[in-house]
Amino acid sequence: MISFEAERNPPWFFPYIENYSHIVLDMRFKTENATVDMFNFTLDLEIQGFDGLLFYIYRPSLNRIEFDILDHRTELVHTLKNLYIDVNDYKSSDSLDFIILPFGYFKEDHKFIPVIHSGKIESNFQLFNWTPSLLFKNIKSVIKIANRYEEVVPREYFDRYYYQFDSSFKGNKTEFLFSLINILVRLEDMPHIEPLASKVKILISKTNEMLFELVQRSIPLELIDLLKEIERLKFNIGNLSKEEIFKWLDDLLKQYSGKI
């Protein structure tokens, strides 16, 4: 019998994400077949009332780290396929930490609904969230801050269950993604870990594209046009008289006043 069970302890990635709000799916799998060395599973992530990007990371074996980023602005449900676990690297008492970092905004009435599909292998999970406390961070020896993982209790929702985070749990700012990528680069220094360079390059490419789209969508078209006009003024300002500069600014004020 192979079984993964554990109480909630900080995940292996915790020292790197202590300052990020994050979610931990503490997954446990059980099979009667002792000959199983590796198995695949699928995770459905349905999130209602959240707008932003989702980064996830987990460690399927001692020498591999898997991660990716999801765009949660157009889809309500993400199906993560080809997830896997190397059974030989896990003790019978271990659980798999599947870590999710949201970058964006949760509405007050949101619903987080994860579903694991593991075929004939029995699976279950507990959900925990971590909210960073940056208060007095540099003087923890003087003032102790009792940060800890909070278990999120499921609520009944039609024929299934959902999770809802309290008001203290907020999504991370999108600009924090860049510091997270720097953390991933440092993970290559962990002993016996397979190279992550190619994975990080793919992540950077996807992240840049998503952030660009996010900025383009969040800025009104009128404001984009105004910024372009101001840029034109900047590059021509050396060839204009004071009167011409004032006239240009007056025209911009008349054209865009009340539109933004």
C-alpha cells in the first residue's frame, strides 16, 4: 500500500514565498498497487470572482520542479493535465504540496473550486492559505509575529463544495512576478535539481505577453492616445516656442477633458 498523508507543515518552497500570498493544496494519494512507480493526475481549477494571473509550482520528484503560469481573465476553469508524482521519492507519510500564487484581485464574493482526477488512485486534499505579515519584519526578534497557515474550510455549493478566503487574503501585485522569476533562477543552485533555464525562459516569455495584454486592457483607449500625444510633444519640444507648447497643451486639454 502506498499512501501520502501529513499534517500541515511549511512546503519545500516556503522560504522563497514567505512574502507572497499563496494557496497550498496539501494532496494525498493512496493506491493498493505497490508496483506503481509513477502516476499521472489532472487538476481542475475553477475560480469565480478573480481577475489576474495564477502561478503554480510543485515538486513531483526529488530532482524535478514543475511550474507554469495561467491567464485567469477569460477562462473560469483551467484543466492542468500531465501532472505526475514519482512514488519512489515519497515516503508513505508524505503529501504533495501543490502551491498556487495568485497575482490579481479577488472580489468579495469569490469561489475557489479545485477538483483532482486521479483515475483508480484514491486522492483527497486539504486547502491552506498563507497571508504574509510584513509588519516589523526586520525586528522579529523583538516582536514575534505568529504567521501560520490557515486551513480553509469548504462550503457547500449545489452538488459540490467551494472555498472562500477571508478579507485578509489578497492577491499579489502583478509586478511581484519579476521577483518570483528571480527566485526560480536561484532554485537551480539546489542540489541534484535538473536544470530549469529553459523552463524559466518559457515562463518569462509567457509572463511578458500576459502582462503586456493586462496593461493594454486596463488602460482606456483615450488614455493610450493621450500618452502618445504627450510623447510626440516631448520629442518636438526643442523645436517649439513657448506659445506653441502652450497651444499644444491647450488642444490636448480640450480634446481629452471629460473623456478619462
